[in-house]
Amino acid sequence: MLTSVLRLPVLAATMAMGLSVMGSSAAAVPPDPDPVPLVEVSAGAAAIFNSHERLIRGGIEYIAEPFWGQWAIRPGLGFSYFEEGSNYVYISFNRDFPLGRHWLWRLTTGAGYYHESLELNLGCGIEFRSGLELAYRFDNGLRLGASLHHMSNADSCTHNPGTEIVSAAFSFPIGRAASASRTD
């Protein structure tokens, strides 16, 4: 009971922030200040609102440079490992929303294959993931952020407990050097 009571406000806040960011015109959002591919390494905890013990989680994701015109969608490919043996391989679609010179929001959604365990049984092999990340972007292109994600099978199976994941993330640009000149 407590889990569902706590989960609803978190999901509502996540959706409200995402919709408010997406509700602004794409043309009104400044362009990505550093449109290069990124590798993001993250660590955190899963099952943060569940009654049982929190599970340590680690992950790595390749996030491509933005495309699709003014929408600047960044496709990604990632892998997450949970301490009790489950893992998740996924594709993602990400959008960065700059908040001035250094700060940015990243809205992300995706889907993938989840290999479950007894301790984190999410209902079936196909799981969807959505979330928000708030990050600080250094002048050299490195990013340090915090994220909140929700994973569930979207009621595609009879059992759909879902879980929330909170993580710290470190991203670094790859391929070519980060742009040196930037404006607010």
C-alpha cells in the first residue's frame, strides 16, 4: 500500500516536469550546446519505494549525437546491472533541454529486455523505462547529474509491479572535442 501511495506523487511530478518541458515550442529551446556523442556511466539504487531492501544498480549508456531536426533527439543504447543478478539491455530516446549555460534537463524514454531475478521481478522480459535527469555541464563537455527513472512492463503482462531507480551519472563526450565557445 505504501509503495503505491509514494509512487503516484513521484510519477506525477516526473510527468508534469516532462510535459512542461515538452510543452514549450521546440524552436524556443536553445540548441544543444555540445551536440557530440556521449558515454554515460551511472550508479544508484533500484526499488527505492519498495518495502524490501534497496538494490544497488550500475549502468553504462552510449548516447548518440542529436538528430531529427529541431527536436534534437539523441538515440541511446544501454546496459544496467543490478546487484542481485538481474540486468537490462535497452534502447533509449533522449532529449536535452538546456537551462542556461551549464545546467540541463534530459528527458528520456526507452524499452528493452530485462532478465529478472527473484528479488526484482518486474513481470516479464520486455520493460519500458522513462525518466528525467538534471545535469551540470562543465565547459569541457563533461556532465555530472542525478536522475530518476521508472521501469515497468506497462501492463503488457499480468504482473506489473514496476520500480523506481535513482542514480548519479557521469557523462563524457566522445568522437570529437567538446565545443569551447558557448553562450547563454
